[in-house]
Amino acid sequence: MAYLYHTRGKMYYHFVDYDNALRDISRALSLNPMPEFYFARGNVYKEMGKYELAINDFSESININPYVTGAHERRGDVLYEMENYEEALADYQRALEINPHNNWRFGPIGRFNTPDLYYKIALVYQQINQTKKEREYLRHFVKRAKTYDPWALEYSIDVAKQRLEQIKQNKDVCN
């Protein structure tokens, strides 16, 4: 029964009906506290702007199964949005340690294959003014993005290339 509530909750999430998604996924958790259920509810809380609750659920997912790459990444996303860059970076890097090829992670709707963790790490390094590290991760991202879905990542690839060009032209800002 828990999986039925979880599945319906994910459908509500997909249709941006966060109140019903939250209700059903919380029911699933009350029946069976699985890490993927905490992960799903954390995604709902994130979209609702309830960042502390999202962090709690992603953390609980990680406590139950520390190898849930998506929970590390999504908690990092929330921390980034809260401008807590050091902790966001730690979560993104942990996600890459668990899954160094950054592939076949589970997202809110299903499996997806993307190198976007490299891009997110580069964004953190940009925020904390570590240009050399930013450049390194942007290069990783561009290299890997070419082998994935270039249409889905086209905008991000263009932005990354533009930023790399900016860094190249402003060599004096590299730290």
C-alpha cells in the first residue's frame, strides 16, 4: 500500500499538485519509512519553498541509505538556494564520490543520465570565487555533456562555454 501512495504522490508532484503529493507521500512514509519516500517528500518540500523540511527529509533518506546519490544532490540544491555554498559543495562532491560517472541517478520522476553535478559544482566555485576550480568543473561538464543528451543540456553547455571564455580572457582573476 505504501508504494501506491508513493506512486500517486509522485504523479501529483509531476502535475505540480504539491499539497496532494505531500499528503500521499507522507502516508507512504507512515506505512513504510523508505529512503526513496523521504527523497520524494523532500522534493515536494523543496518545490514548496520549505527548505528546512526538505533538508530534513533528504538527510533522513541519506541516514537510511547513505548511497542515495539524488538525496545528496537535492540537499545540495536546497543548500545552494539558501546560499550555504560550502555545505552544498560537500553534498555535490559526496554525490560524485558515490557515483563518479554521475549517471543513472534517480530523480523526482525517474531515472535520468546527466553530467549536471559538474555544472553545479562549478557554480558553487564561482560563488565562492575559486575560479581555477570553477574552470576545472566547467571543463568536465562540457566534455561529459557532449556524450549525453546535447539538446537537453544545450543552454547549460553554451553558458559553461561562455563562462570559460570569460575566465580565459580574465586570467588575472584566477585564484
